[in-house]
Amino acid sequence: MLRRHPWVFSGAIARTEGDGADGVAEVVDARGRPLARGAYSPDSQIVARLWTFDGRAPGGELFRERFAAARSLRREILPPETTGYRAVNSEGDLCPGVLLDVYGETAVLELLTGGTERWRGELESAAREVFAPGELIVRETGTERDQGTKRPSPQPSPAGRGGSYAKEVPFLENGLRFLADVSSGQKTGFFLDQRDNRARLRALARGRRVLNLFSYSGAFSVAALAGGATRAVDVDSSASALALAREHRRANVLSGDDSDFVQADVFEDLRRRVGEGQRWDGVVCDPPAFAKKKSDVDRAARGYKDVNRLAMSLVSPGGWLLTCSCSGLVDAALFQKIVFAASAEAGASFALTARQGAGADHPVSLDCPEGEYLKGLWMRRAR
Ligand code: SAH
């Protein structure tokens, strides 16, 4: 606490008082002196996420101030022709438990903890005031996370009046047209955190054939084709994600026929391609988080090693591989070790040229390094 780490674990608490009905936790030391205030989530392992260390009370005024600071950072760092971005990034913007993603005229507010769910009214008002979206959609995923259930996300609800809202919301990323599926999509409808990696792929894609594994709505392929790739193939297990991927090609007037959208399990698809001796001069591997809790880490490490070994076998000499992990529990050092082990098993020699994670609209607080979850390794095959 004295180091301002914003998380209070249940095991660190000696005694609690009151019912916390307003969602506010006040943390005091052994002598009763106030230390910090934050959002109270009694059912979570992280019982409080701290917002202030100076006695200020969480509420409308603080929320507006924090959101305005987040907005001013975005104004400095967003690339041109980009109307889709993360506007508020939880701990990284001193708003633990709150995400706000903006897609053009639509904003999606996600409340990640039981505590912030109880502040919904004031958080919504602050978001409207500071970001003035045409439409604000709210997703509450906190209670679900706290209880550790695997239920699908609750249906998001448009905030306030008027029940209906567009399912697919258009926005721009570096001048490319995308749609965020805000009603049932993954995350808040798009993987905004990969913007910088897409831009890097676009810059080196000319003349290359690109295989996009775990493609979701095919955004890496759109970037590659916009950069002059001759072909890009999306592989994902989700039919609705691939339907969006087709729409993305059309919206950007880029090529794509039926064989460019493959609905399959990536592991099986890779084994087939390796068996056929296929070669690609660009491969992107961006799987979902394989480790969601500590006990998953060993199994996740094996998954990352398998998928990388197979993906590496497909890369032609002189070809590029971007491999990613968004499991916070697999840190950068461990991920790099796993990938290096995979290259040894694949008998392939790669040079690591860059490490790149989420963009600057996903700031990480130095007080809460856990906020840095996305790792991307750029590697070029030597032989
Ligand atoms: N690279 C994407 C985001 C990937 S999210 C982007 O930049 O937009 C992970 C994706 O993997 C999801 O779309 C999910 O449907 C898919 N997925 C998860 N497990 C899979 C599997 N075993 N085989 C194929 N796709 C899988």
C-alpha cells in the first residue's frame, strides 16, 4: 500500500467493518490511520482496487478528472485517421476496474469488478461528459469474474434510454475501415491492443503471403493486404469472427476468396499444413490467453510451445513470424524462453528483431506492472 500498488488481496486484511454497500473500500492501517480508498469487491480475491491515496473519495468529480487525464494522453499519442482506441485503461489510467473503448461514435464502458459495477451510474455520467459519445454501451463483467465462473459475458446493455443499438460499429485504424462487434464480440468487440503490431506488419508485408492464425475478425490480414501482401489467409474457430473478417476485406476493397477464411482449430490446421510441407513468408500467431489462473501456467507453456513449433515450421527462410501471448501470468521472459525452445524443436533458426506489445493507449502504471499483459515477438527466419 505504501508503494501504491492498487490491489488489496483478501489475505492481507485483518478486519473489516461495515457492509460496503456503496462499493467504496476505505483501507486503514493497524492504528486506524487512513491509507487509501477504492472499489470494494467482497467476492473477489482482490477485495479492493485502490483509486486514491490522499484521502479523496471516489465519486463523480474524481471520475471526471481521471477520465479527462486519460483523454489528454490519447490526444497526444493516437496516430492519424484512427477513431478506434482504448480511452481508459484501468490501473494504467488510475481507474482500476474500468475500461472504456471508443469506436467512432460509440463507446463501450466495461466494469471489471463488483465494486466498480456499484459505481455504474456515476461512471456512466462521467464517461458521457468527458468523451461525449453518440452512444454509450455498458458491460458489467465484474461479478462474474469475482465468482470465478466461466459463464459467457452478460449481454451488454445500452446505457439509458432507447433499447436498440447497432451491432457492428464502424471505426478507423490508421485509415483502414473496421467494425467492432460490440453486442457479442470478444473483448469489447475488437482487439485494439494490436494496433502497433498491425502497423508493423503492414510496413513489411509487400509481396508476401501471410497466414493469420487465431485471426478473429482478420484485422492483421487487412493490414498486411493494405501493405501490399499478395494473399492473406485467416484461420479461426469462430464462424462469426470469420464473417466479420470477410466484411473487413470488402470494406477496404481488398482481395479475399472463400479459401482465405478457414474455420478450424488452429492446432489441427497447423499439423495439416506442416504435413503438406507448406511455406509462408509471413505468419502471425495471436492466440487467446492460454493461462487464466496460476495453475494453468504449465499447460499454457506447453500450448505456446506446440503452436509456435508448428507455426515456425511453416515460415520460409527470409520470412517473418509475429508470435504473441496475452496471458499476463506468462511473463515476457518466460514467453521468450518458450518460443526459443520451440525454435530448437522446429530445427529453425530465427533472429529476434523487435518486441512489441500493446500501444500507448494501453498505458501501464509502474505501480501495477500486472497491467502489461500483451507480448509480441517479431522474428525473421534465417534458414
Ligand atoms: N489476432 C486477433 C485477435 C485474436 S483473439 C486480432 O488481432 O483481432 C483469439 C482468437 O482465437 C479468437 O477469435 C478465438 O475465436 C480464436 N480461437 C481460440 N481458440 C482457437 C483454436 N483452438 N483454434 C482456432 N481459433 C481459436
